[in-house]
Amino acid sequence: MAELRRDNASGGSVTLYGHLNPAWQSVDDGVASYDTLVDNGHSPSRLGLWVRQPLGGGTFGFNLETALGVRQSFAVSQGTKADALNWQRTSIRKVDFSWSSERFGTFCLGQGSMSHDGAAERDLSGTSLVGYNSIGSAAGAFRFRDAAGALTPRTIAAAGPSFDGGRRGRIRYDTPGFQGFKLSVSHGEEILAQNSDLTSTSVALFYDREPGDWTLSGALAYASVDSRLTGDLHDRMGSFSALHASGWNVTVAAGDRQESGTYAYGKLGYKADWFAAGTTALSVDYCDGRDMTAGPGSDSAALGVQLVQNFDEPGIEAYLGWRDYSLSETGTTYRDASSVLIGARWKF
């Protein structure tokens, strides 16, 4: 499909983009299974607009982007099935003004990514569409059952947060790149969710290089969050991913929240051109967490297997992912849960 872009005589352009990402999700909580048609929370369906125009030795940009409000895979649970379509103001992802140049870097103002957004989730495996460091993006609202089979307050998302940043109404500055490194700082507040009273400040260091047969991508970040609901939070996180020309790749990540716990994540993957239609990506990953929930001495784990098959000509990525979740706390035993996510993303 041709790019939806219109150029003007002065070197500027307007581009319309987006994708649809429907999926079928099945979750087994150790007692019952739940099957639901969802929008894949790893990459929600969206529609966006980019305006770019040369200005003052650099490029002015305006990015408007919104999710479509389709029921998310992380919003479904044993007792809750969200409306199939429910667009709200919090569905708005970006209303972002920017100016960038190779000499001075990039200045951003508006609703958009904080500096630490993506810092814990650098991933070159080609399978992040169906499974990566954001464990709760699929089945995150489902609750663990205790040994007797009763539902508990502990959710999959609470047992496996990545501490990665999100989007806020913020001011952000990114330095020019130097030897693959780039520094970013931002300060913002939640302006879409009503009565949230949340402000955050973050700093991140990014690294991207392609030496020889390798593609490398990494990040380190620190974020301070002040919220009326959660109190002060102080997060440190980082990730690194390496892809070899042979197709083999490895990804690692770790995070620490001063007020709660820590986790470590690893993924091993392989990308191959087995079919003329497009690249096939396979991976297996594992995440281990300590003291992530409010319970005493908690220990959480998530094991996953992912497959993504690209179909280049129509711009479709078909995927299949399976994940097993476990949680234990001092004096409490929980039943393991598992999920399957099958779907396809079509980009335009």
C-alpha cells in the first residue's frame, strides 16, 4: 500500500499512518479459561498524523496520534470484559510539537513520550509485537488464584511491571547523537486522566550503533514520579539488545523501584528469511521478579515463547505467543496461570 503522504513545494509533508491489531486471547488461571477477542496491548490499534516542515535550520514537527479505543488485552479479567469499543480522552497518545536539528538536538512540547519511555524495552528480536519486557500488556488484569482456587487481589501486571515510562503532557529535550549516544531529559504531568495529580521527571541515555555485522540498541534511565494515589516513586531501569547478521539476537533488561522490588529479564531470538513472503522471527524469554507485589517476600516469574511471521507486500505481521505466569509469597501459594495470544497487525 502506498504511503499516505502529501508533500508541499517548500519541502514539508503531511503523512497519515496507523495500524490495526486485532487478536484472540485465551487465559487459563488454573481453574477456568477465558477466551476474548481483544486489541493487542503490546501495540494497540491507532491512527496518527505527522506534519513536518523545514524551519530555522531544522525541522518543525507536529504529531497527533490516538488509540482507537478498542478493548485491550490488558483490560480483560475474570470479572471484567470491557466494552468492545470505548474511546475516551485517555485514548489520545500524542499531541506533540517539536523542533529538531543535527546541531541542537530535539525540543518537544505537548502530550508525548517521557524520556524514559522505551528505556526498559529495547528489543531487536522482531517478536516484541507478541511478547517482550512489558509482561502485563497481555492478560495483565487477570488475578491469580490461591491454592484453594479462590481469586486473590494479585494481578499479573502487578507481579511483572517493567517500570518503563509512558506518555505525559511534558517538555522534553534530546541532545544530538554522538558516537551512537543520546541524552534525554523531560518533566511532565498526567493531563488526560482526571484527578490523577501525577507529575514525573526523567532522564535517559540511549545508545544505537551498527558496528560490522551487529546492530546494537540500549538504554539506561531514571524516573521520579510524584502521585497522590501512589506517593513518591523512584525507578531505575535499563535494557540492551544485540542482533547479529546471522539472525541470532539477545535482549536483556532490568529494573528497580526503590519503594518495592526488582526484576531481571532475558530473551533469546532468531530471525530468518525462510519464506519469500517475509522474515520469520522466533524467541523465548523469561522474567524474574523479587518483592514486586504488596505481599511479603514475593517471587514472580514469567516464561514465554513467541513467533512472528511477516508478510511484506500487504504489510501484515501474523503472530502467536504463549506465556506462563507464577507468583509466590511468604505463607501464600498461588496457582500458575497461562495465556495464548494469536493475531495479526496491519500497518498503513
